Amino acid sequence: MSTDAWDGLLLGATLATLDGDSGYGLIEDGALGWRDGRIVHVGPHDALPDGAEAQAGQVIETRGLVTPGLIDCHTHAVFAGNRAGEFEMRLQGASYEEIARAGGGIVSSVRAVREADEDALLAQSLPRAQALVADGATTLEIKSGYGLDFDNERKMLRVARRIGDVLGITVRTTFLGAHALPPEFAGRGDAYIDAVCDWLPRLHADGLVDAVDAFAERIAFSAAQTRRVFEVARTLGLPVKLHADQLSDGEGAALVAEFGGLSADHVEHTSPAGVAAMARAGTVAVLLPGAFHVLRETTLPPLDAFRAAGVPMAVATDCNPGTSPLLSLRQAMQLACTHFRLTPEEALRGATVHAARALGLADRGRLAVGQRADFACWQVAQPAELVYWLGGPLLAMSFAGGHRLD
């Protein structure tokens, strides 16, 4: 391939390409070239075509490690206010019910979102997305679900789109209208699902929905109610995913797999039948160790069963105000290694290769010719350091679509 139109060339670092089904795909003293937002060359420095360094638009010489840009495939990063007070109450022994009676829980987040106009909601949410980007993320999924009426769900999705525009990254928006029952629908769950099924086509027509999610759980929505939402998504050609089997085995993983879902998320209580259904459907298991950590859960996801069945395991922050106020995907990777015993390679693949698959994106997650030029440059010598260090500024620079991020 001619190098005279290359936009950029990165030299000197070790490349963790993740190209292949196993291993880091390390290339020491590597060379990474890109043009028009796509990777056009990956290989050793000494294998560059003649004249590549002289002809590239910019040449960046660096050291350390380069990985694909991290992909946070499950966040609730758009919200207003916070629930730090509830965290303190929980540590002092308050139950979920006691917190809810005191005006807390998801209802408090719904109230705060409804009270904020779009610009105020953007102003509060943007720093959270910036924090995720500052620790290596170049693609984010952001869900709605704290508006719980048409206007406020639309407002959340619009803010999510604006975040992508402001930061110069990809933001995939997920409609999570079936997240909780709003106060005005108390005791009328089926009527609320009627409303959600009415909103979805309208929001999709506005170009605001990339996927559809629901919370299928005893404290949220039944399998029958979730199925109704998924049927509407299917008629619109929208992929589905599901908050599944977090608190109990509600057969959520099998349900989302039945619809060919992109992912089943949380999955602490998923049964062997659910694992088998996910394997048949190609549904990704999204592990959310932040919520596991904050809630001090003890039931692990069926990790060995996922491995044995070949179910890909992604890792995400679940950034949200109530159960996972986590602003670093790298920290989520570390928690996945600590709590779930993932290997560093599994954690890195979970935040790149498998996270891309959980969003239905085949154009990122690896350093390979033809992939988007999304990559992160780290001030570390080996991949395991990304999950070894607890915090700290490890990111040197990152690129999304070939453009350097601030």
C-alpha cells in the first residue's frame, strides 16, 4: 500500500494487537500507520515500507505499550446529582427498602434528571465521560433509563449523542426505558410497558437509539414484559441486550439469547441452560465487577462455564450513580481480575475485542489493517501492568479515528 497519504505513523512502542484468538499479539519496537481514520499498517519497525517515515503526515516516536482503544460497553454515565448519601447509609446498615422510603434509590435519580434541562444534564454528565476517556476509553455505550417518560428519555439520549460530538469519540446509545417503574405508574407495570413500546419507535425515528435494553428482575420487569419490548425492537431492526440474572436466575440470559441479543449483562446467577443458550446465540457475557464490588456481592458469574462453552466475556464499568460510581474502565478490568479471577489477557480482551462484539461493532477492538485507528498509548512496559496498578495516570495519549484526543 502506498504510504504517501498516510496521516500518521507511530513508532517505537510495543504493540499489543490482540489480533488472533489468544495471546496479546505483541510486536516489540512496532510501527502503526493510519490513514482516513483506519489502520493501514501494523508490524515491526524494521519491516516498514521504504520511505514510510518521510512520507507520513506525522511521525510520533514513543515507548511503552500501545493497545486498541478501550471500549466501555455498559454505562449509565448520563445522570444528574449523585447518591453518595445512600452509599453512606448502606455502609451504616440501611437496607434498600429503608433507603427507598427515605426518598433514595433510582427514584431520586429520576427526579434529578427530570429537574435538569438538557444543557445542565450535559454539564453534569460530560466530566464522567471525560474521566473514562482519560483512562483509555475511545468508545462508550451510554444508556437512558433515568427519565422514565418520553421527554426525559429523549433528553438523556440526546445528551449521550452530544457527549460523543464534544469528545470526538463513538458513543452508542441504548434505550433503557424498561429500567424501573416510575412513581406515576405505581402498581401499573403493564401499562408502563405499553408506554415504553410506544416511545421506542418515536425515539428510533429521531435517530437516537442504537440498541434496546431492559432490566429483567424480580424488583423490575418480568420476562413477559421484557419480551414485549424486545418484540418492538425486533420489528425496528434494533439489537437487544439485557440486565440479566443479577440478583436471581430469572432466565434472562436465555431470554435475550432467544432474540439473538448482543449481550447479557451482570449474569451472576445465570444457569447452565442460560450459558448454553448464550453460546448458541453468540451472545456476549458482560461482566460488571464495579457493581459486584460496591454491593459486596458473593455469588460469582459462572466464569468456568462461560469459558468451557466459548461465551465471550466483556468487562465494563456499569458507571451509574447508585451501585457502580466507577469512572475508569481500567479499574473495572482490575476488579474483574481481583474478584472474578480473570487473567490480565482476559480482562484486556474483555475491554476491547469482546466489548466491541457486545456493541455489535466489528471495526474496532484490535490493532489490525482495516480497523478504526482507535488506540491507546500507555506508560507501561507490559500488558499486565494495566491491571496491576491501582489507579494512577498510565495513559500517555489516545487516538479515536486517527485523531488525538485531548
